[in-house]
Amino acid sequence: MTEHAVVIAGGGPTGLTLAGELALAGIDVAIVERRPNQELAGSRAGGLSSRTLEVFDQRGIADRFLAEGQIAQVTGFAAMRLDISDFPTRHNYGLALRQKHIERILAGWVSELAVPIYRGRELTCFVQDDAGVTIELSDGASLRASYLVGCDGGRSLVRKAAAIEFRGWDATTSSILAQAEMAEEPPLGIHRTALGIHAFGREEYEIRDGKVVFADKGPIGVMVTEKNVGATTEPTLRDLRKALVAACGTDYGIHSPTWISRFTDMSRQAAAYRKGRVLLAGDAAHVHSPVGGQGLNTCVQDAVNLGWKLAQVVKGTSPEGLLDTYHIERHPIAARVLRTTMAQVALQRTDDRTEALREIVSELLGMEEPRKRIAAEMSGLGIHCDLGQGHPLVGRRMPDLDLATPDGPMRVFALLQNARPVLLNLGAPGSFDIKPWSDRIKLVYAKCDDPWELPALGLVSAPIAVLIRPDGYVAWVGDGTQDGLQDAMNTWFGQPG
């Protein structure tokens, strides 16, 4: 039986990101992935949000995605575009990049970190005890791990086997996705009819002046809303033709599909993100409509929140109770994502009353304060973990400021590339003594002349010191004293040995 400290079920964006986070912390982690390689058939997520780009920037890999994607103001709410070009971040935009490319880049990063991936195999069952989890694979092999993390999607076997409830709302809409050849050229772009939304596009495209310009040749990508909800079988070419005729009056001579799939607006969330030594992340913990593009981004941020906490527990520097903060912090964030996607689905209905409501919402989002608030939420830049009262920075993402350090100019995010916590001292050198934690917290003395500004909130007072967690969120802010610092270090990074 092969042993690892952590086994991750699922090698999609969530599992790959989590594996990278754990490997950076020196944890023996392995992935079990049913696909024989990283190739991805079908359409999934189409890009990265501003906060997800920041997360990858914190690890020094954002440029890999930027080199292949297309920058655009793609943040929006119910197809209403929200400009974030005035937001205080180096990544005040979204990145259009298909999931298959995102996964390939993440897999390359994980390979560099020497994470083993058991490909072409699936987890079939597991048993957990006080010391760990025994995992059975589809090829008859067994693995043993201290912890098992289910990153195995909305139909998660890990979640089901752990008997974790998946509460929420059944689907009200259903759409077929496909890539196929067409005898007739359809009108490319997004269209609204009384039956719902349908769209046509091609694999290759460019974004010019904020507009998508598709290639002239190649298979057609199709999305069409179905008249009925509740199909229990996989969609067929016949189903797709029927839906196209109902929506467009013709099927455009569609033939030779490369793939066909279906998605709905079913919205569900795991009642618990942890059950003993079993944890859930990504779609295994929450599913919702893809409208708004928050799915993959929420999943990646689950992984970054969980990674450093699980690493510290595995190492024994923090007690198991630290893992409970993963659910406490991420569950309400995903619950809010479910609510915003449900609201957007409602606004996409095509009756006259919904059209009137959408016009009013569009007017509201054209105003500065509502636009900034909703755009901060949709871009991930407005995420706030409830870590208690105090300075507005506490529980929010640390801005990537320019620092002057004894070692030369440096960005804040450069300090986080090895996934270690940082105490940033912006006051007098030597005013903070954290020697008992020096093996786990990096103390950096610096000066900063940049304004301290948070998306939607605006300018905040410049702190004297900031304790930054490995995920880039602020755990403590100092105003010239060390009050509360020791408690914060004990809470998040364990008591000194």
C-alpha cells in the first residue's frame, strides 16, 4: 500500500491548485485522476477573474496564464458588463482563457513541483479512522493518507461516500452545449428569444475593443436553452437539433459533433466542507449556473484557502481545529456565489416583466457605488473573511504594494511566492520580536509610499504592521503596538515549539 500525507481525488483546476499549494509547503501530496492525461473534452470555464490572477501572481505563475489569454473587461452581472479598470489592483481586468489551457498550465506547474498523479484511475471507496484514510482505486490498488480531499466535481463520490448533505435548489433551466459542423453559417454571438438564450461561436477568437471576433473557419460551438428541464440521460444530436429548431426555426444542418453536454442552473452546496479526515473543495462542495463566470475562480480560491491550513496541520504546527476555519470562511462565500448566480439566472429570463427589471438593474449598476460593490464581488476582489473587528484590512486581501526593503524594491506578492506567512513591519526596524515563530513566519522590514486602497471601500489608513497569511489575506493589523499579534500568530500559525 502506497502512503501519502494527502491524497486529492480529482485533477481539475481545484485539485491541481491544491496540490501545488501543499507541495510548496513541503507536503507529500498525490492526485488521483480518472483521465489518462490532462486533455479536456467539451466546454468548461472560459477565463480567470481579477482575484484569481492575483492568487496566481502571489505564487509567481500569473505570467504563464497572461501569456496565453486575452485581457478584457469581462467582469459582469447577468450579461451587464462591469468595468473594473479603475480598481486598485495590478490585474484590473479579467482574462479570457479556456479551461483546457488553464488546466494544462496548472498541470505544468504541479509537474515542476514533482507531485505524483495516478492517472487513468478513480477512487472507488474509502474508509477513515483516527489515524488516516484508506483509499481503494479502480485498478485494485490501495493508498493510505492522513487526509483525503474530494476535488472530484459536482457528482463527487467523496462527498457521497462521506454522507455529506448536498442542499440547495433543483434546476429551473437546462441548456445543451456542443461543438459540431454546420451546413449553414449561424449568426455568431449571443441571442435572446422567448425560449431563452442561445449562442454560436468558434474555438478561435480575438477580443478587439472589448468585443469578441470569431475566426472565419472551424467547428461551431453551440449553446441553446431547452424547452424542458429534468432530462436524466446524456444529450444526443437529435436533442440538439430539436432544441435549435425550437429556438431558431432551423438546426442549420448541424452534424458531426465533437462533443455534446448539458448544464443547468441547479444550485447546491455541501452542508459541511469537512468530515473528520475528509474534506471537500471546488465543485464537490458547491455547484451553480455558470452565468457570471465565478465557478472555476471560486474553486481555485477554495484550494488556496485550504492548502496552507492543511499543510500546517499535517506538519503538526497547528491543531486540527485550524481546518474548521476552512468551512467557516469559505462556506458563506460560496453561499453568496449561489445567490448571485440564481439572481443572474432570474434576470436572464425573457418575459417582459423580467426585461423591465433588467433595465432597472442596469441603471443601478451604471451608478458608481453599486457598480463598484457588485464588480468587487464578481471579480473576487471584495471577498471578506470575518476575522473580527478592527482595521478594514483585517480579513481582506492584502494589496500588492511596492515596497522599499533593505534588499531593494519588492512587491508584496513576491513575498508570498513560497506560500509562507509574512509579518510586514512598516515602522521602526526591530520593533517586532517574533523569534519563537521565525521558523514559520517571515519578518520583513519595509517602507511604502503607495496609498492603501481597497476595491469598493476606497482609501484606508496606512498600518504600521500587517500579518499576512499565505493565501494573501490579512490576519492582523498593527497601529504601533503589538497588541493582539501573539494571539493572531498562535491562532493562524500555531504556538511556538
